Amino acid sequence: MSFISIRNVFFSYDEVEEGKVVQNAVDGVSLDIESGEFVAVIGHNGCGKSTLAKHLNAMLLPDSGSVMIDGDDTSVEEKTFDIREKVGLVLQNPDNQLVAGIVEEDVAFGPENLGVEPAEIRRRVDKALKAVDMYEYRGHAPHKLSGGQKQRVAIAGILAIQPQCIVLDEPTAMLDPSGREEVISTLLKLNRERKLTVVLITHFMDEAVLADRVVVMDGGKILTQGTPQEVFSQVELLKAHRLDVPQSADLAYRLRGCGLKIDKIPLTQEECVAMLEEAMR
């Protein structure tokens, strides 16, 4: 069984009166995520991606269908604690997750609430802060940090719980380009070096191209999924659903429309430059 297994999940925020049509935020979604995988979930606002993210650590429960985390059903109340130890959730605004006046105290908050021994808390806090390159800031006040640094502290707070998976709901939406780069490079490092399962909800296409797999949502459903190359090569489909594609892919699509022969859609600036050099020959 996959580490995360979602089967035919429906969820609506509103109680619907008899005779009215149900507006599902998540509408019959089935999805598997393997241990150690880096999955990006994209889609425009209101497509259901954030709602789906909150189902992965039992913050929300399906109206119907099932969400299984490492074999545990999120709808079983007795399993909620275990599930939240396995799957940590990082929200968009880091200020909503920082609870202490000192960085290392904030990171210690989670394991303290789990009843972890003080010596083990010290070890976990140091390890988590080093993992996100924030160890030298352990004595600083969180409110004096930059947005990217705050988000990395929030990620460290989740890592200190020692989850198998971290789910991030648009963690870079409020950050400048420098802060975004700090956070994304941290996630890639954790995924590649620690084999941490990462589920990244984002509307930045340049972040999505770094994932192992991209899941595209629209209207509460999965529109398409696959490797970044497979997904972003479907430029017409994505544009038909008012979705963006990486700038390099968009340029290649337009050049194809002008008659230029392009075999492979580029996803990064480097790939785009190589494509243009080849075309100019």
C-alpha cells in the first residue's frame, strides 16, 4: 500500500439544503503518494488543493471516501494522534505557527507536547534547526526574522516531531524571491538527503517543475497528473482551464505555433536557452 492513499474523497464546507446541488471543494479525488516522493499540487484559487492538503493530517475528514496514511484511516479518531505524528502540516503564513519568543523554544513546542524527554528534545531541536540551516539563529526572536527564515523555523518545528511526511500549503506565497528560494531549496534537501515525503501545494510553476510528480486540480477534481515534463507539455489543456505553465514552456508553445520544430518542451531557463540555441542552428 502507498504511504498516502486517497480513495474517492468528497468534501463540502457547507451544509446543503434538500433539493440543492452540493458544491464539493473536493469532488471524488483518488490519489496515491509513495514514501519519499516529492509531489507538487497546483491549480488556481478555489480548485480544492488546500482542502485536500488538510485531509492529509486529519485536520479535515472526508464526507465520503477514505484517506489512509501509512495504513491508518484518518476517520478513526483513535488514530488521529498517530497520523499527525506521521504527517506534519505547514501553513501559508508562518506567523500563524510560531508560538514562542525564542526560535529554539518554538521548535521545541511540538515534541514537548508529545511528552518527549528533555534530552531528546534538545537533540531534535538542534537537528531540525541544522536541517533548515537556522541553527545559528536558535537564540533569536522569531518576529525579527525575514519571511523566508520564519518559514524555515516553522518547517523545523514540524521536523522536530519527526514526521515521515511534510505537507506545505503554499508556504512561499507571502515571500519575496529570496525567501522562496530559501524554502524550496530546504524542501529539496530534506527530500533528497532524508527521503522525507513532501507534498507541496503551490501556484508557482517554477516550484512545481522541481517535483517528482505534478498533480493538477480544477473544480475539486484531478485534471491531470504526471512528471513535470508530462504535465507541462499539455499546454493547451492547462490554458483551457485557465492555468499557468512555466514561462519556458509557454515560449516553446508559441514558437511551435509559428512553425518552429521543437521536440521537447523546456521547463527551466537552462533548457529554454538550449532549445533556442538548437533552433538558431
